[in-house]
Amino acid sequence: GDSVTQTEGLVTLTEGLPVMLNCTYQTIYSNPFLFWYVQHLNESPRLLLKSFTDNKRTEHQGFHATLHKSSSSFHLQKSSAQLSDSALYYCALSDRWDSGYNKLTFGKGTVLLVSP
Amino acid sequence: DMKVTQMPRYLIKRMGENVLLECGQDMSHETMYWYRQDPGLGLQLIYISYDVDSNSEGDIPKGYRVSRKKREHFSLILDSAKTNQTSVYFCASGADSGNTLYFGEGSRLIVV
């Protein structure tokens, strides 16, 4: 089945430094959708950005990611971390089951902690 | 306004008791989901529902069942709750593949 592998556990950064959270995936489908969801403390996950176009950069709220099908990757980046970026980040993969309906597979999540 | 609502938000149950978690959405989405979230394990799919009375098991369905009698409402049932079902449960809804999933606020269940 599908799988998503993210940077393990906790990433700690000083404010102002660049952010890079890794995400790689495995799927038999040639046209997957990739997502990054963000979950702040005591909140529910919400979409940060998504892509299904190979080699095209997607940006939202200062974050960006590029889907690279050749390496099955969808890394999340930001040029300068802010304190408010501290949160749990999930990479997720969507494909089409045989029935044609959507299933979203999440990675285990990466906690980003930004300090002053 | 696009919203997914979960009830109850917090619940404490004794082992062996039945649990009903309810979820509603106002977006007329066909597909709805139940996930559980545990530290270090991320979001794990319990059940997925494609429409009324059209449900399929996710990755961890054991010990759970679901009911969807109206498109806007999706229930998760635990018959005889176990302590290892202590978790935060999230309901979500979404349209076709590639569209955003909208999550509810979560239901924190403690089984003692």
C-alpha cells in the first residue's frame, strides 16, 4: 500500500533560520496528490499546501514545496522561521482506489519548534 | 461557512462501555473519514465513507464500527471500549481526490 515518510520526531530551530521538513512517499499510482497539513497546539489539522504537478513549486503563507516524482519527494521549505511556525506538520498522499474514491495517507508527523 | 463539528469534545468511559462519537458537516461532501491521532503515530485512518451506507475499512478498523445514514452525518461507535482506544479522534470531510480535507475539532476519549 501507500506510505509516507517524514523527518522523524522533533526539529528545533532558531527564529530566522531556514526550515526544511523532508517528505518522501511510495505509491503505485503515477499521479498522486501530495499535501502538507499543519496542526497548531490544541487545534485540528488544516491544509497548508498541496500539489499534483511534477516539478512545479507551490507556495502558501511563506512556505513552499515542489513535487518531484523522479525522487518521490515533497519537501516543505521556508526561508526564515517564525515563532508562530511552531506546530506539528503532516505530509500526506492521496491516490485513487480501484473504486475511484479518495484515500489520504498521512506520515507520522514532524514537530517543528522555533525558539527566539 | 465550511465546518465539521464533532460531539462530544471530551469523554471519559470505563473499559467495556459503549462509545458514540458523532460528526456533522455542512458542505455536502460525499466522503467522510474517521482518524485517530496518537503521539508518534500520526493520523491513522479508521474508516472512510463514500456516501450514505457506503463505508469501507481504513488501516485500523478493529474495535470500531461506523454509521452513515445521512450525507452530513457520520458516527463512530466503539462497542465495549478498551484502554488502548484512549486517543484523540478526528472526523474529516472532503470532496474528490485532490481536494482539501476539512477536520473537526477532535474528540478526546479516555478509557479507564
